[in-house]
Amino acid sequence: MKIGLLTVYSFNYGSFYQAIALKRKLEELGHKCDLINERVKENEWLNIKLLYKFYRNMPKILNKVISYFLPQYNTFLKLQNDISNYSQSSVDKLTISEISNEYDCIILGSDELWSANSKSIRYTKMFFGYGINCPHIAYAPSATLFDLNDDKLVSEVKAGLKTFSDIAVRDKYSQTVVEKLIDKEVPVVLDPTLLNPFFISPKKSKNKGYILIYGEDYSVEQIKLIKSKAKEYNWRISCLGWPHSWADEFINPESVIAFQNTFKYAEYCFPSTFHGTIFSILHEKQFMTMTNALRNQKVRMLLEQLDLIENLYIDGINATMPHINYENVNKKISNYRKESLNYLVNALSKIEVSVNNKSL
């Protein structure tokens, strides 16, 4: 089938990798898949429209200066070359209704697409099926910040979710939310980066003497712990994604491959993000995830799922930093991967039968 993947992919490395991992998996299954160009949100998000207008018209030297002060814009700029290697829907069509007419199926992808709350991804009706004219399924969206107390939001989302032929979510909290909204069982599947970690090299590498920091917010207690670990082993502290004055260096990778290499060669990782935790796991690093208010819940659920909850640091609780046995972790991921792939194949097979019947 010709599939459009509706997700986020250009504003941080985690979103890029989850989108490309799912796109590549769909292509492995024999389908043609395009990323739905993120500019489709220009009609709903003024900041997206301004961003792309700004990006297209701003001289390169000014882009470089601005990106120095705005880490997220810096990441956006760095990702553009890598994104250009993957097929996207045409910018000649910038409404989801027009775009969906070009595809046999739309897949609503992973990340915080259903966290309809001002603290995270804002409410975007197309993410809940509105305006999509072809069959559509959901693979691993998260709703960890969905506001169930907003009656108008709940009513609209209920109607939108009923248009999906199949739904699977990324975590148990999202499962609870969606099952309340549609009154039927919803499976939990792996984030695409765990489903299809195409970016991980099987070759073992020698570490290069640094602790890797990947995240925006670290508390005083967390910084103290990281510094003590670095001092104990005489390791540098290298930060990625966001600069930190207390680190020894800021790594600003030129490509997504260089980004992954920073995890690959690290001695120890202290991520504070969901995908930073996943990248640490996939590279089989010893790590301790540092919690913060926004990401605490989804990281906790991930680590509970993989029996790694002791590798979650919470301020005020002594961190033991237990050694991780990756043989056990990889077995769990392998089992979840089979279940997740079965969901995806079965959901697409039902749509494919329908599409083939229509063409007869």
C-alpha cells in the first residue's frame, strides 16, 4: 500500500528517530511510506508557519547565531539535511484532507501526539482522525498529559478516535485514557525506536572517557551526583542537545549518525529524556535517568516495563546505580517487539484487504 505517516520528526532527535524507525519498518513490510510533511500543521499552529517562513528566508549566518541561543532551533537546523534523505508528502498540499486522498492508509505515529494539554503537544484535531479521508490506524501515540477533565476536548476526541480502524498506544497510562474514551481494549506497543533500532551498530566500540548528559533540566542534587561520578573515574562531562555551564564540553553533532555515536562511545549516560533513556538502553550503556516534572511518568513506565526502575533517579532518594544485565533486558525487548510487530502487521492487513476489494 501507499502509506502516509502522520507524526512529528524535525524538532528533536527522539522524534526524528521514532518517525524514521517506523517508516523504515513499514517499507521492510513491503509498503511505500511517506512522512506527512510537518508543514501540514501550518494552518493550525502559527509558530510552525512562522518557523518555516523564518527558516526559508533567514541568511545562514543569522541562523547560526540564533541557533547558538536557542538549542531547539539548533536541533531543527541540524536535522534538515538528514530529513531530506526521506520521502515526504508534497508541500503543494497542506491540508490533511487533500493529503489523505493520495494514500491508501494513514498511520498516526508515535510520540506525544495525544497529550492534548498546554504542557506538551497542543490539541491538534488531525491527530485524532479529523479530516483524514482514507483508512487510518494508530501506532504508539502517547497521551500521558491528556486532560480528561476538559469535557469539550473529551467529546471531540471520542468522536475522532472512533474513526480509527485499529489503535495501539505506547504506555499503560495512555492505554487507560484511550480505553475510557472508546470503551474497548487497546494494546500497548513499543516505541518505534525499540521496535526497529536500525541506527544501532552491532559492532562493539571502545568508550572514550566521558559521561554523557542528554536533557534540558537537571536539579542541584542530580548535578552533584553526576559530578561525583565523573570525579571518581576521572571522566569528562559531555552534554548533548542542550548546553550546560557545569559540563566540560557541549557536543553539537552534524548528523544523526554523529548524534548516536555520542551514546555509542560514552562511559556512562545520565539522560533526562524518554528517548535519551531508550538510546542508552539500545547502546547497552550503564545509565541513570534523571527525572523531571514533564517526563517523569513516561520514563517511569518505560523502565518499569523493562524491569529497570532502579535506574530512575529521584531527588531525595539515594541512588544505588545498579549494574544492568542487558541479556535480560534484551530478552524482554525481543518479546515486546514480536507483539508490537504482530499488531502492526494485522492492522495493516485488514486495511489492505479492504483496499484490494475496492480495486476489484
